[in-house]
Amino acid sequence: MLWTIAVVLVILWLLGLVTGYTMGYFIHILLVVAIIVVLVRVIQGRRPV
């Protein structure tokens, strides 16, 4: 599941670079997803990265 999220984030990041003017929007999504992943890892009892 973590690999799937990573692939989706890379695709969104590349789309943000291509479109240019929406890059801030994609960076916001990346930050939100990163926080969610860390919270899920903490809830599962694993050490956050």
C-alpha cells in the first residue's frame, strides 16, 4: 500500500511540474498525504520515518 501511495504521489508531482501554475495545489496534496501516512504508521505502532 505504501508503494502505491508513493507512485501516485510521484505521478501527481510530475503533473504539477508539467502544468506549472497548479504546482502549489499538488505540493499541498503531497504534504497532506505525507502527514496522513505518518499518522497511520504511528497508529499502527511503527516508528515514523
